[in-house]
Amino acid sequence: MTATGPSAAALARHPHLAEPRPPERPWRVDCHVHTMWSGDSTTTPEELATASVEAGIDVLCITDHSTIAGALRLAEELPCRVVIGQEQRTPEGEIIGLFLSERIPPGCRSASEAARIVREQGGLVYVPHPFDPLRHRVGEETLRRLVDEELVDIVEARNGKTSLEALNEEAAAFCRATGVAAGGGSDAHVPEAIGAAYIEMPSFDDASEFLVALRNSSRVVGHHFDSARPWRARIVPSIGSTGARQVPGPGAS
């Protein structure tokens, strides 16, 4: 991997980055990251590249809302490895697909439908922030139904934007009780959040190796970090075909 951090600035934001990497778990993987391709983030490719190097993150799972376009582009541009992902809202809550080759289409009528679309293309189903009532989460009843239907691969045991530690602990306890693999991610909507939460794990080549490593040899690391982006007039390159758009950048939801 090409990550070399952490920098002094990253350590000031996320002190746990100073912990030594165990030789059996050399990779740091952030399972939940947003970029300017998400409607509620303005993080540019250049900012994400700098943030990943400063934090020493080896793998970013780019999980923009409703699209994989940014992840596909960033897989060719970032200095770290990129896993193609997408966070998709359904009437029952949000579902993330990892290791995608195709976009999860809009209009999924249920979380189960979205999960099956992920599975049909060989992806992994990741349930984000499952017990945070302030997020568009799947409810516990729906989550248990998905697990019973064997449609869940990973539950997010630590979300960097979840402010109450008890809610992350509840998610981790759910993973232990059900045997579902525990994931973790910064849920970064600003570049400074990269490094807030991640998984320590062995290297992997594909989705199946990732899931085996996550179940058997991983550790969730992180803390709450959800600072607002300092206001400044800035130009964010357009994600469409026409020009650029000006964004004041007061932070993300």
C-alpha cells in the first residue's frame, strides 16, 4: 500500500492513529466514506487523496449516496486502494453495498430488495449506523429480518458520526450475538474525518477474502468525530458535464 501517515495534523484529530499496527492486521480500512459525488459532501478527489495519506489509511470504501461514479473514478486516482461502494436509501432505511460492479438502482421498495441487488453482483451487504435514531437507519426489526433472511454480511459496529458511544456498543453487541461480521467507518463527509474510525485487518484481494478476514482477524478502531467544515467560498468541480459549482462549505449532514 502507499499510505505513509499519520501526519501531526491527523494525529491531533485522531490520536488512535498513533497506535502501532499489529503485524497480523497491517491494513487500515475505512468502510464508509463520502465524497463530492454525494449530495451532502463537498470532499474533492484532491482533498481525499491528501487526507488518506495524512491519516495513513490503506483502503477507502467509497460509499456515496445513490451512485458509484465517484468511486469508479477515484479507484484510478487515489494513492490508496478503493473499494467500490454505494449507500442507498430505501423506505426501510439505508443499505450499503461494497465490492460493487454496478450501481444499486433507485426505487428499491425494501431493504431486502436492495440487499439482493448487491448480492446478485457479488457484493457484500453492509448495514450502517443501525441503532442511531438520528440517522436514516434500518430499524432493529428490519435488521433482524435481514439477518434471518441471510441478507447481511456486515453490520457497522462503529460509525464515526454517531455521537453516543452506547449506540456503537449496541451495534457491536448485536454483531457478537448474531455472528455477523463487525465493520467500522468514519462516515466522513469532510476530509478531516478520514481516520476517525476504521478496521484493522489482514490484506485481501476480493470480497470473499475481505469478509473472511473481517470475521476472523479484524479489530474495530475509532472515536466520534463530526466537526463542521470551516466556512469558506470554494469551487467544487462539477460531477456532471458542465463546468463547476460554487459551494460555501459550511459542513455536512
